[in-house]
Amino acid sequence: MRCSDVRQCRETLSSGGLPPEGIREVGSHLRTCPACRAVLLADDPLIGVLTAGESPETPAHLALRIQALVRSGRIQEPLPVWDLWGWWRQSPFPAHAAAAATLVLGLAAGFLMGVDSDRGPGPGMVGRPADPLAALALDALADAPAGSLTESYFSLARQTGQGGI
Amino acid sequence: MSERDDEDLMRAAGKGDAAAFGEIVSRHQAWAWRVAWRFTGDAAEAEDLVQDAFLKVFEAAPRYRAIASFRTYLHRVVTRRCLDWHRKKRPLLSDRIPEPTDPAPQPDAAAQLRDRERRIRSALDELPADQRLAVVLRYYEGLDASTMATAMGRTPKAVERLLARARKALRPRLQTHLG
């Protein structure tokens, strides 16, 4: 590279846009040409970093090392991810409408179920004493002999209407 | 057979195609290596940094969207890894560059070049990490303000301000060493 070529690169060096190969050529010229170095440094002192020399070659084993890690599974294998926002952006309008309708229906159903549960027990349930055997699923104790402790307990529970619970 | 573009390879890598990802690594490792080496000043650290950056790219491949070029995306990943590395390790390049054993003037031209290189590295190392990274991307890789802004997550004006601060800081040292 000649001095005139190097000096033409002044602006591109400072503002960017010169490819790395061109930059390396300018750098090697600047290392041996004090006149160009003085001109370019007066414009932009940071151009002086180019005289620091070449970077070493990329290590030959670097790509192999990365690929070996990927193939060995020592890093997390990429799995397809459910990308909701990406799906939304790429989907056509009918899919948006269907998703919105499903959401509205789901919310409405949930709201109605919530309202229904706030009403308390139905009319047939009010005032009926709870059966402790049914409530506690203690069918095996239904045949407790009269006078036994178990039978006395269930009698007492039925009288108080609390199911012994 | 036509060469597959980077975006196509990334889509394949996102589905677990290790060979496609290997092709991406082969294409872009030189750029990533140069930036990492210039930034850290240490070959072993640069290797780890580049490996880490590419593995991040592989892990993120299923979520990759070709909004911008893959090269722009890789710039961003590598610059982030550089800054993360700096935050964790706070390296001092000048610590790793051996001092000349003979403090007397060196007549040998090669020795003078080595000495100049050491001084420039030392001056660069004293810059804050974001300014140093901006210098590497602009002056060694030739990126323009817009590309640098995308890579560094800043505006083009902010990038130019970083470079202006770096110029101000380095002007006296570089002119002394190189004038």
C-alpha cells in the first residue's frame, strides 16, 4: 500500500467502513512509515492503535473445541421453545380472533363458576344435619354394635348436627 | 450447490443441527477471536470468551429471529460477553505484557516495535471497558457508528461520545509514543 492510498483512508478509518483487511494493510504501512503516521495521528490519535501490530491467527483448534462441546451435549441442547409473542406476530387474523374468543369464554366460565360458588349450599341442603358416616366415608363403622364407643360417638355427632367434624 | 446463508444455518441449528452450527462457527470465529483478543490481550482468555459467546448463540438458536443480519446479532453477543468478562475479571493487559528486561534504549527495530506495541496496549488498558471496546470495533474492525450502536446496545451518538472520550484520554500518550 502506498502513502497516497493510506492518506485517502483517513476519513474512513475514523468514521468506520473500511474492511478489516484494509485496516490491517494501513496498520502495517503505518508501522514502517513515520511520515504517514504523523499525518494520520494529527487527524485522529486513535489511529495510532493500528501500529500495535497484528493480532495472532485464530487458534486452529477453537472451532473444533466449540463443535465438540456442542456435540458432546455438555451444554444444554436447544429445544423448540413455545414463543407466545413470536406465534402471535406470525399468526393470521383468524388465529388471533380464535385465541381472543377462547380467552374471553374461559374468563366468562370462570366468573360464572365463581358466582355460583358464592351462593352457598342449595335449598335442599339447608337444615339437613350432616351424616358423619357419609361425610367421613366411614362405611366400615356403620355396623358398630349398640352401646359401643363408636356408636355412641356417631349418635352424639348426629344430635349436635356437626358430623363430629 | 449454493451456499446456505447464516440465517438459514441458524434456523437449522435451532432444530439441533450441530453441523449447521459448526458452519456458523467456522465462518465467524476469526472476527470474534480478533475482537476478543484485542479486548482482553490474552489468547487463553479470548478463546474462553469466544467459546462462551458461540455456546450462548447455540443455546439461543431456537429463539433466533432473523430481524437483522446474523453478523449484527453475533456482534452484539460477543460485545456483551466482552463487557461481562471485564466486569467479572477486571483484567489489566499491562500486567500480562512483560516489561523489557533492559531499560536502556533499544537500537534494534524489532525491539522498538515490541516496545511500542506494549505501550499502546498499556494505554488501551487504562481506558474504561466500553471505550476500549469501541476503539477495538472502530479501529481494528472498521465498524461504523450505526453497527457499533447495535452491537453495544447504545445510540450512534453515544458511541461517538465514547470514541471522543477515548481520543481525549489517549491523545497525549499515543502522540508521545508514536510521534
